[in-house]
Amino acid sequence: MTKCRAFSIRLMLGLCPTLWVGTGHAQPTAVDRGHQLAGQMCSQCHRITRGSGSWTDAPPFGELAAKTRLTQQQLANFIMQPHFDMIIRELTQTQASEIAAYILSLKPGH
């Protein structure tokens, strides 16, 4: 390789670091984190994936998504409050917002 070409390659890599960083793993989104949290904290009562039916009286998240007109913030605030026979869980506002983002991602056509 000539010195000029080697210099050009180093210069290009230096100017565009994303070329040599590699693909790595993408950071999880709020929806991804919400899905994981829902699996850990909500799945004892709610069906958290698409589809209908549930193994308790708790509504499946897909049905909640289809019916709700709440914003993500309003839904997060609701999640933070004990509701019906919900097992009391300590959630942060961020966690509730991520679960709300996940629920809203299940809306038909989303």
C-alpha cells in the first residue's frame, strides 16, 4: 500500500469514526425496556403480548392499547397508581413510562 493511500484511509477513518466503531448492539428503546419490565412486573396478571384473552380478569395489554385514548404520560401515571387488584409494585416514573410506551406500541396499525 502506498504511503498516500494509507494516509487517505487513516484520514477517512479519523473523520468518520462510525465506519470503524463496528455495528455493536443497538441501545434498547423505551418500548424494548417497557416490554422487558412488563414481562417481569405485569405478566402475572396481564397478557403482555399481542392477542386477546388473559389468564386473570386483568385486561391484556393489546386490548388496553386498542381501547385507550390516553397519552403515554397519562397511561404512565395510571400505571403508577394501584388499580383494581393489582399487586403493589414499586415503579419509578421512568419505568412506568417505558411500560406505557410498550403498551401503546401494541396499538393496531402502530
